[in-house]
Amino acid sequence: RRFVNPQLHTGSYLERTNMIVVAAKRPELLLSAAQKPHHCQTYCQPLYRHRTVPLPAQFRLGVTSLQRRDTTVNATVRDQDRLQSSVMLAPLRTLQRQLSAVPADNPLGALAKILLPGPALYLPALLIPAITIIAAFGSVHGVAWVSWVLKLVFGDNNVLAIWSKQWGLSPYIDWVNWPVVVSVLFASAGALADFIALPALDVALGRDLDVDDEERIAQLGESGGYRGVLYAFAVMHLGALAASCHAAGTGNLHPAALSALIISQSGCGSVMLTVVHELVHSRHRGSATLASALLATVGTMHWSLAHHAHHLNVGKFDDPATARRGETLYEFLPRNILGNVLDGHRMERHRLSSKGIPWWSPRNRKIWWVACPSALAALVYTLWGTDALMLLLWQGMGANFLLGAVDYVEHYGLVRGKDTRGRYERVHAKHSWEANWMATSSVTFRLQRHAHHHLSASTPYQALQDNKQAPQLPASYPAMVLLALVPPLFFAVVDARLDRYKAASIAAEDRVERTPNPVLKEE
């Protein structure tokens, strides 16, 4: 016998092909040894004919031995393939086990936690000032960047003109002021990242369901890498603000592009306020000074003291940071902004009187609350002119608007009850809304784990835990802020959830009261 392919050898036959040629009385017969491996009466097909004839008896013994060898070798090959596939799939199986061990809503969220361990989980927050810097320079140089890319890809051909002529869109294309459109799109990059990309990532990554034990919490609290992320964000925010002021002052921006850049910078400022929130509660040296410097960029240095007053009065009717049920965002914001100013000045006045410090002393913080923002405004005006000053003022108002909107969402409709003596109950998890979505928690330094923060204000952000007893929002804080802009929609979603939560809480309290005490029962 010989092989169809003369380059193959007898030892390689069963591994390469199962086709042989019977070279005897019938050389034209082409035999398929694997055609019927389960019995020895194998059929062959003539090479040049269309009829099937049985294999001659003198060749049956050889075919049977070939079939046995074929079975043995195929089993060996199958074992080798199975071993090779198991080796190739081993990393995937290991990754699958790791993903299943990570507490998250879906595999994408678990994969994000594996790829970003420890402080690296909060590095995405640095993308906010980085994108704002790109937005600032892109609003000025975006047209040149786009032209360079188009020339690099398509050469000197005017692709836009060719396409518009082919599709009959020339009148509409020529009507659009493309440099302004490109400038506005670049200037809007920060706003798009804050209010579109971030909620979309929350949906994609799901919720962070991680719960640490006490030993792990203690280790997290002592780690310096988490503080390093806060300091890096502070530096990058100052750079983003300088870049935005420079673009506004020297870029001769279109009013639409300037407005878009203000919104982007306001979003960066609102995330900066979450960093300030963490620094205000920090016990590390220099944290309070850095917090005050950052607050000067948005003109609300009094907020560091007003926030401490909020922790004392959260859930009370007169707390300016607790929204009442049925109160719209636009009704809440004036009360919130004015109330924070009054709380901050009230607490500073109490501090001065208790320590005997005169009002004209440099130790009076009220002087710095006015002097530092004023000095910053004068510096910006001197370096970059009126447009930059307007950007500084408007981005400060925008950041405070978003701060008030977050306050509105955090405690909407959650009030503390009073006992028979008219005293407020203690603060519990039920007095703060939570929205433990992974992307926003990483960018806002776990601000959404708000119930634990109010129960233990000194706990660093990386050690805050998800509290299952707290009411849960249906979406992350940025998405709920957008929803709050339309009060009827906000009320329809949150009021219904609030009613269900209160009904479940009352039912749980009734079950606890009706449960018999086994000790009393035995007595």
C-alpha cells in the first residue's frame, strides 16, 4: 500500500490522513479506513468510477489492523488536545474563580476591582481634572488638532468637501461654523464625562458590594496611598483651573465654547469638593489648610465649618443640608446656600468668643474667607483679563450648585423623629440615601456610602462600608442630580421608594416587638 501524498511516510499515516490506496489487483480503489471504523467490512470508492464495491478479502486483515491503530492513536491525540486546551484555558479559569470571589454585581465590575487593587481603584478620579485640562486646551487648539489628524489620515484631500458633494450636503455643511462646533465639543468634554460617561459606567460596572472586616478596615485606615490620590487630585484640579482661565483669557473663545468650558470646570470643581469633604474630616497635618485653599477656588471657605454643623443637625427640620419631602431642588438651593453661610459664621463666632479672640485678629477665619477668594480673583484678572475672571466666578457658582444638588439627593425626605421629651433621636443609617455604584464611588471617593460616613465621620473614605439598612437610591448621585432638575420625575421615583422603605422599616420594627423573649417565656 502507499499513500495518496507520496511525501508522507508509513509512521505518519494515521496522524496525517486516513486515506490510502490499495496497490494490488485494484490500484484504482481509494480506501477510507475511517469510513466505517466500527466493523471490518469497509467499503471503498473507485477513484474513477461512481459505484461502491466491497474490499477484497486479502486486504481485510490489513484494514482491521489500521483501524485498531487508528483508534489508539486518535485516543492519544484526543488526550493531547484535551491537555493542551486545559493548559490554554487555565488562566481563564483562574480569572473566573477570581471574578466569582469578588463581591460585585457583574463580571465587569469584578474585573475592574481586580485590575485596580487598593488605592488604584480611585485613580480614575484623576481623569476628571485631566479631561478638564484637555477640554481647556481643546477649546482653543481643537481645530488645529482635528485638521492635523485629518491630514495625517487622508493626506491633502479635503475629505469633508468631497463627501458633502457626493451626498448632496454641501449647502448644509457650508452653513455650519465648524471651528465653533469643534471648539464647543472639546470644551464640553468634562461635562460629558461627568454626566453621561460616569452614569453609563455605573450601569456597566454595577454596584460595589465589598464588605471588609474590622482588621481590614484598620489596615485601610492606615494606608498612605489613599491620601496620595487626594493630594494628586488637588494639584491636578488647580492645574485644570489655571488651564481653563488661560483658555478663557487668551483663546478668544466663542460664548458657546466659553459656557461649555465653565460647565466642565464646574463639574471638576464639584468632584474637588468631595476631596475637600474628605480633607475636612481628616486628622492629618495640613489637611485643613489644603481644604481651605481648595475652597478658595470656589469662594466658599466657610463650608469647612458649616459641614460640621450639618453633622450635628442632619435630619432636623432646620438643617440647611437636609431637603424636606416635596421640596424641589430650586426651593432647596437658596435655603442650602444661605444656611451654610450662616452656620459657618455662627460656628466661627462661637469659636472666637470661647477663646477670647478679637474680630480683627489674623486668627479670625472670617477675614481669610473674604481675603483669599478676593486675592485669587485679582490674580486671575491680572494674568488673563475679564473673560478669565468671569470663568472663575461662574465655575465657582456652578460647583456650589452641584454641591447643593448632591446635598439635596443625600438626605431628601429623611428626617429624625422626636421622643416624648421633644428631643431628636440619634442619627441612624436610615437618615442618609446610599447609591453604592462602583464608577461614581471610585471618582467621588465613596461619597455614596453616606450612611456609614454620618455614623462615623472620622472614618477615611477607603474604609467606608455599604450599609444595607440605609435606603438605596435607584441610580448613582450624578444620575439622581440630573433627575432632580425635573422635580415631577424626581418625586415620582424617590417618593415611591421612600414610602416603600418606611413601610418596610415599620414592618421590621413590628416583627421585633412581637418576637417573644425566650428568657421571659422560660420564667
